[in-house]
Amino acid sequence: MQIKLNLQIFIFILVFFITKQIEIYAILMLFAFIHELGHIIVGMLLGLKPKVLKIMPFGLTVIFENSKLTEKNYRKIEKKKIIVALAGPFINLIIMFIALLLKKELIAYSNLLITLFNLIPIYPLDGGRVLKSIMRLKKEKREADKLINKTSNILVIIMTALSSVLIIYMKNFVVIFIVIYLWYIVIIENKRYKVKKRVEDLISNL
């Protein structure tokens, strides 16, 4: 399994250090790593092979090797993807409840944040992955991909508007970097979607 480091993480470390929230950031990254271990372990138990582990500014992302899709295994693989996507947030919820019982509020708060952030239905966050697989189970693959792409773009605009209110009234400027990160992953995914769509269009026209 390859490990890739996004160098933007150093910018976020500097920002959290300047804003005196570096301890929270370190705790978030620690439990984000445990979150990703949940994905990896469950994925391997379901027969998936991890290919790349990306260390991103707001956590880690594991990419599994693509399985060969057929009409028989298509639905099975999409269901596996849903289980794998939910495994990470589920681990964080367990840690959160244990931390609450032990009265470790900072740990509980950190895991709640990781859970809520990852369950945002913006692809490729966990919530977006779950929504995409559900759409693929109900609709034709190309139509499902188109819908999740549109949904992600609409939701990131809504998240930006809501975050603006938080920044104005709560003066928490770290939210700006969270929004920037969301836009970053959505823009990257938009580019991938457009390239993929062109390839599919070329193949269909042959």
C-alpha cells in the first residue's frame, strides 16, 4: 500500500499553531487515523485490497483497488462500499461514547467533529460515498454519478453560506480553512468527473 502526503497539511499545522488550537488539531488527526483504520480493516474483511493511503489536511483517505465489475457482482460491491464508508464514523462514535463515560470531553468532542464532518454527503467524504453507492443501487451508474456530482456542488455552496454565519457570529476563522478544503476536494472531484464523462461518451460513440 502506497502512502501519499498532501503538503498542504503543513499550512494547516501552521494556522492551528498560530490560532493556539494545535492540540485540538493533533487530537483530530490521531482519531482521523483510527477512523481510517476502521475503513481499512473492514474493507480487508470484506475482501477489498487497500491501494493508497493519502494523508490530507483534515484526515486520511484510503483508496481500495478497483474490483472487476460484472452484472452479477455490481450490487454486491456497492453494498460493500457502503459498509466500508460507514465503518470509519462508526469507530469514532464508539470512541465518543467511551470518552463520555470516562468524562474525557475533548476526546468525545473531537470524535463527534470527525463523525459529523465525514458524514457530510459531499463526495468523496464518507457521507458522499454512501449516497453515491445508494444512488448506484437505485439508478443507472452514469445517472447516479451525475446526481452525486450535482449534489456535492450544491451542498458545498450551502455549507459555505452556513459557515459564513459561524465566522461572523462565533469569530472562529478556522472554519474558513474547513470550507476551503471542502471546495478543494469538490473542485478536484469535478475535474475527475468531467474527464470520466468524456471517456464514457467517447466509448459510447464508438
